[in-house]
Amino acid sequence: MFCLWQPLTKLFLGHEGIGVIEQVGPGVTDFHVGDRVIISCVTACLNCDFCKKQMYSHCRHGGWILGYTIDGTHAEYARIPYADGSLYNFPADGDEEAMVMVSDILPTGFECGVLNGQVKPGDRVAIVGAGPVGIAVLLTAQFYSPAAIFMIDLDDNRLAVARKLGATALINSKDGHAAHKVMELTEGAGADVAIEAVGLPATFDICQAIVGAGGRIANVGVHGKPVELHMEKLWDRNISLTTRLVDTVTIPMLLKVVESGKLQPSKLVTHRFAMSDIMKAYDTFGNAAKEDALKVVLTNGPRS
Ligand SMILES: NC(=O)c1ccc[n+]([C@@H]2O[C@H](COP(=O)([O-])OP(=O)(O)OC[C@H]3O[C@@H](n4cnc5c(N)ncnc54)[C@H](O)[C@@H]3O)[C@@H](O)[C@H]2O)c1
Ligand SMILES: [Zn+2]
């Protein structure tokens, strides 16, 4: 199960997954050989100043390192440093594919999008980007009963998935009029929460154009290029803008909701491959729009 980030050197990619413990290091106290576990996409030592503030993403000894600065999870074996802070016990009756979604996309959508955006009952929420992360925002925003959820993307297939998972209006932004449509749907008031889940200047611009007075822009996307901040339009809007690298501090809570069956993230899995077919899996992921792919699962060995 993966999303692609640009590694700094030649490394095994991957920062999501579940597995069975084969060996434990001398400092590990909470996990034992044979335990089934969920791997957090973020490694936490639990002892540094950032970990003590629950900002695991900025852990002095870990953070987002899997598949980025150390070998990741797209391999037969993966070494997870600081296991006590970076692994979670696999629930007895847990669904394997659902649990992989708990590694990254669910906490990312929830923490960076929904919690930072302070989604409240009755809010009108606009989510720009209907990829796995945008869909995770869509699923977890519904914990708070927003009145409307507008989903914006270029891909009609992804928008159709969003409709099935709770979006109340779909907007294909290919024509460049997405912001106008959101303003129409809100009778000119704009969105209470605009969540950026793509990582491009164009999609950040949509968020700036649609945020209503008193609203929030919650950025989730990873940006590689500068964006223009339109202070000439936003200065009097009483808005707030947040950014965040996922901390995965909500994994224990999300696990309970998934276990209860109230959240079914396995619906995001569209393709499955054996580890021996990993190149086919990368091709599918690389052509996600053409292949109608959302999450792609890689399995090493038999599935239980
Ligand atoms: N902040 C964090 O901690 C964190 C963690 C994980 C992922 N991310 C980031 O979240 C973002 C989304 O991740 P994903 O896995 O869903 O990515 P994805 O590439 O699968 O999905 C992005 C979606 O954006 C759509 N899109 C592209 N250009 C658009 C445009 N101009 N208008 C509307 N839609 C457009 C695409 O069609 C696609 O459906 C990425 O930038 C990813 O790196 C951030
Ligand atoms: Zn730490």
C-alpha cells in the first residue's frame, strides 16, 4: 500500500503497512516476536521535546523517515526504529486492508484536514483533491456532521467514489470554474472550511477563493512550489490558515472507529499485487487516473 514521495537516496520506498514481528531490538519493551502490528508512517522516539508535545512528525530521532531517509516498507522485511512509539497492535479481528489505511491516509486526512480545519456540525466543507488523502478527509469529516461536503477534482472516477462515500456535491475543476461553483452552492457565503489535499498552487488558489468570512483553510498537500498568498483579498476575512505534517497521534482513536465498523477505509483499495509483481503495482499507481486506482495493496506471503 503506498504513496510515492521523492526519496533522497536509493532506498526502498513505502511508509505504510502492516506486518508480523520477526525480531526485536534490546530497547523494545511493548512488542514481541510474532506480534501482528500496524506501522505508523511516522517514527516516534517518545522522549524528545517534539514527541513530548505529541508532534511525532518532528521527532528529533525519527519523524517522517520511512522510505525517505531510511529504507521503507516496500520490502519483504522492514526495520522500524523506536518500535514502542511507531507500531500499534493489530486488533484481533481487524481487516488487513482497512488497517493499512490507518498507517497514514486516515490520520493525515483527520489531523491535517479535519482537526486543523476545525470541522463542526453544520459546516459547509470543501475538499480540493479526491485522492486517497482527500477521501480520508471526506470520511473523517463526517464524524462531525457537516451540513455539506463539496468534493473538487479533475477525475470523474474519483469524484464518483467520493459521492458513494458521503460527498454532497461534486465539482470537476477542469473548466477552471470550481471556485465559482462553490460560491454558487453557498449563496455567495463561501465554505466554512476549505481543505487543500493536492499540493499545487492552483488548488491552494481555489481554497483562498472559496473560504468564507470566519472560515479556515487547512492545507494537507505537500507543496513543491511557492504559492501566492492573496492578502489583498484575505486581510479582512477573519480566516485562519493551517499547515501540518501528520503526527499520527490519532491512530489509537481511529483504530477504535475502524474496528467498530463505522469507518470502512478498505473501500479505498482498488488494486492488489503480490510483492513479486511490484513493478506492475508501481505502473498501476503511476497511471492512477487511467487505471482508476486509489490505494494499491502489495502483499508479501499469504494473506490471513
Ligand atoms: N501533510 C501531510 O502530512 C501529508 C501526508 C500524506 C500525504 N500528503 C499529501 O496529500 C496530497 C494528496 O495525497 P494523495 O495520496 O491523495 O494524492 P493523489 O495524487 O492520489 O491525489 C491528488 C488528487 O488531486 C487531483 N488534482 C490534481 N490537480 C488538480 C487540480 N488542479 N484541481 C483539482 N484536483 C486536482 C488529482 O486528480 C488527484 O485525484 C499530496 O500532496 C500528498 O503528498 C500530505
Ligand atoms: Zn522523538
